Amino acid sequence: MEKHLMAVAVKTDASTRIRRAGANATLADLQVGDRVKVVIITEEDTTLTEALNTPAKVISARAGKSSTPAPTTPATPDYQIPTT
């Protein structure tokens, strides 16, 4: 699996589970520089745009490497997001 680092907006709702360092957390507990994994469940033929408009099921975070500064501007993905 290829890894891409970029900034994206993620939708949440009341059923989104949030974890940080293996414990239950809130969005306010997440910190700049955290490594975050987001699980969004969609149908097989869902576009990336549609998926990013679907509330996340799980957001899990862990502290990032302290030597890596957090980006000050959103990263530009190296692919085009399809529009519908």
C-alpha cells in the first residue's frame, strides 16, 4: 500500500469513534503533528469525493515524531481528485 501524506478535511458525526494512543478520546485531544488514521466505510463504486463527504467510522491517532514539524499549509496531493 502506498502512503501519501496530505491534509484533508474529514467529516464526523455522533457515531464516529475517536482514539488516541489506544484510549478513547475526543477531537479536542488530537494534537498538531499526530499521525492519524481514518476509517470511512463506503460502497465499492464510491468516488473519493463522495467518500470524503461520508462521516468517518473511526479516527485513531498517535503522537508523531517530534523531529518532524507539522505542515503550516495543506499538502497538495500528487493525484487529481475526481469530480462528479
